[in-house]
Amino acid sequence: MKRTLGRSGIESSAVGMGCWAIGGPWTYDGSPAGWSEVDDSESIRAIHAALDMGANFFDTAANYGCGYSERILGQALKGRRGEGIIATKFGDQIDEVTKNARPYADPPETAPVADHLREDLEQSLQRLDTDYIDVYQLHVWGYDVEKSLEIRMVLEDLVQQGKIRCYGWSTDRPDAVRAFAEGENCSVVQQQLNIFDGVDEILEICDQYDLASINRGPLGMGLLTGNFVPDTSFPDDDVRAHAEWFVGLVDGHPNPEWLQKLEQVREILTSEERTLAQGALAWIWARSGRTIPIPGFKTVAQVQENAGAMDFGPLSTDQMSEIDAILEKNR
């Protein structure tokens, strides 16, 4: 399965690999923001497994592990750079020694991100061991829309220089997406999207402006894999123990309402011998032909399961309608 990265014309696999977890432990402004300990050798084997299965889109960020995720991805793609599409993100100040990321200013929505953008890009290029980045994304969700236009101008210049191929914004705010999309080489938006969560208007904007929808949280931070119960807890250095901003978690535990809904649609999602995770990805593909979900991973087995979802393809129109009826969705 292939998808096109909006107006850039770059062809990508229909599923990408989210590289947040392989950054290991780190903090954002002092609060745990990683996914606990990680095995670097396993991470690299997992990236190679993804490539071997035809999954060539890798989404990372300077923040993830405070540069560590980018370094691991760069190591894994050494000698295979031409096979992979690298998407990374910018917008915060990182310290690779203390493993802490923080905004460039307070409030972060008005920080002078444009002033640091070129230097941030050069540092990401060095960590990734590459001379260009395919997709460069603003990573400050609530950034001021007017100030973002300064960033957009710099990004357009970086495209002309050949440093990046296209760009986008990781945000769920329709007004921000519309503003950024006026840029000639804005080709993607990264939005929260899964069977229980997402902003439909952003998918409509993607159609209007010819953008790809890169989907973070496609498996609900793991909740949609079927591996959790209501009293599941997470280590203190796992972001899920602290992610009050994510509606799929309540006080550091899986949202019981989500788990209940998952059981209601389990039979449909696991049709044709799909796993629950594969069914959740299939729902996203059926939701829009512009979607590229980026489930996270730590192991080869997780990558194989997620990349294997492409063998089944999207859910059918009838299955989507049945899920809508069960969840009382009205589109």
C-alpha cells in the first residue's frame, strides 16, 4: 500500500513508524516524556524490519530522547538512506546531556522559533547523518498563528536550498493548519487520529489543500492493541503515567470507556484474521485516502504486526458504517 505526501508528490508507504519510544527516557520541562528504557540494538533491527516489509516512513523529532531517537534512526538508515523517508520535528530547545527539552520562551506559543530554526535543522541533520530531511514539522501544538508565518517563510527558503523536501505542522488546530497550508511546499499535517479521537475538519482541510494527514496516536498510546485492562499502570519514566492531556488515559490508567468501546467493535476490527492493532490501522486508512498512521514501536514484533496491516488494507465501507452505528457516530 502506498500513499502520497500531499502536494510534494513524495510516495510513502501507507503506514509509518513512530520513533518517539525509541528515544528512551527524557523529560519535557522536567516532566517524564519518554517511554521508559529501550534496547538500541532492537530498535535498529526493528527499523530494518520495517524497511524489509515495505514500510519506509519514519517519524521522529528533536525532542524524542533529546536527539537520541534521531541518532538511532540515523544509525539504522546508514547505507539505506535512499530507502527511507525521514520526517522530524523542531520548535523546542533540547539538551542532549541532561535529556531535557523545554520551550525557547515562556509562553511557548510566542517563542522565537524562527530565529533558531536553521540551527535546529543543522543539528537534526547531523544527528540523522543525512544532508536533507524529507518532511520537517513544527512541533509546538499551540504556536501563535501569525508568528508561524515567519517560520513558514524560513521553511520555504530551506526547501529552495534543498535542505528539506517539504514541511508541515503537528497540531490539531484547523486555523493553524489552514494558515500553514498557504505555503507552497506545505504538504502534510500531523494530527491525532484513531477510532475514538480526532478532528474531522482537519481531514477536510487536507482534501482542500492537498495535504497528507500523518496520524499520531493511531493505536491510542497502546490502548487499541487490546493489551491493557482498567487497572494497568505504567512506570514513572513512561509518559503514559503522566499524560493528562491524552483522553485515552485517566489518572495514569487506561480510560475504561475506551476499553469498553474497543470490546464493542473488536469483532469488526479483527475481521479477516487481523489483530486489533491492524484493525485500528485499517479503520484509519478507510477514513481517508490521505492518512498515514505512525504507530510507535520498541520491538521487531511490533513493527512486523503494524507493517503487516498493509497486507489486509482498509476496512470496507460496510464495516465503517457498522462501527459508526455501534459508536453512535454521525458523519
